[in-house]
Amino acid sequence: MEEMEVYCAANPGSPSAVHRPRLFIRGELWIALLGPCVEEGIVGIGSTVKAALRAFDAQYLAGLRPPAPAGRSYRATGGSK
């Protein structure tokens, strides 16, 4: 699919470019899927191919971040402790 090739060429290190999720359309939404099904895989959904691939990249990267410890949240601060 040409739109995916353009996105991957512009974002060569992205999860979409590296893993090449399957793309399909349901109604008016594009779905990018890596895995056997939406329930078990990594999925991105958007109104365009680009939006679906961006959503896929965000979901893929979110899965790589360790969860914050219970009761703590991390915020960027400008000062030192």
C-alpha cells in the first residue's frame, strides 16, 4: 500500500516501519494490526492510513514503558531536588 510505504520512508525507525503491521479498513476506519487479532495484538486505529500507523506506533511504544509504581506518578520537573 502506497500510503504505508510513504509513512515508513518518512519514519524509518518507527515500529510501523520495522514491524510492518497488517492494514485493513472497517467501515471508515483504518486498522494497523500486529498479531493474530485485535484482542491479542498491538493495534492502531485511525481515519487515515497515516493516523492508524501513528496510533499503532504510540501503542507499541506504550507497551515498552515500565508501569509507574503504585501510588506514584512521574512528572517532568524543571528544578532539582
